[in-house]
Amino acid sequence: MSGYTFFTDPGHGWLRVQLDELDGFEPSAYSYLDDTYAYLEEDCDVLGWLDHHGVNSSAFWNGDYWANLRTVHADGDSFIRSLASFPGKASA
């Protein structure tokens, strides 16, 4: 699991994955998409996507996976917030 980009702004973060990598995983309405990518929100959807693909989330966030991620930080709102959200159920 390399070659992924993690986007952040002062309020949140999203992991960018290609839409075809969702492979049946259905993100919540807190994740966003464009024509090519899903931007999975960091709190639930990234963990669900990792689990869906059999990747230990603790190993991801605390290990080599995280070290190999490209990160992009926006000082204000990220462009991701202007994208379409997934039609999934928003959780509390």
C-alpha cells in the first residue's frame, strides 16, 4: 500500500484512493469523490476501507504504511470539501 496521498486541512483529513480500489466498499457521506478518486474521511471510512481490504488499521496509522504516504496540507479549507460527497449514510 504505497503511492497514496493523505490530504489534510485544519479540520479534517482524507485518504485519496482510485474509485476502482473501493472494490465494493461503500463510503459514508463524509467522504468525497471526483471522476477518478475517492477521498475517504480519516475517522471511519479509511478504517472501514482498510478492513475491507484486510489491512490492519493500527499497522497503517502507526507503521510503515503511514511513513510512505505523501501528505498534502491546506492551511484553509481543502479543495476536497468542494467535491461531491458520497450518497452514503452520514453517521453521528
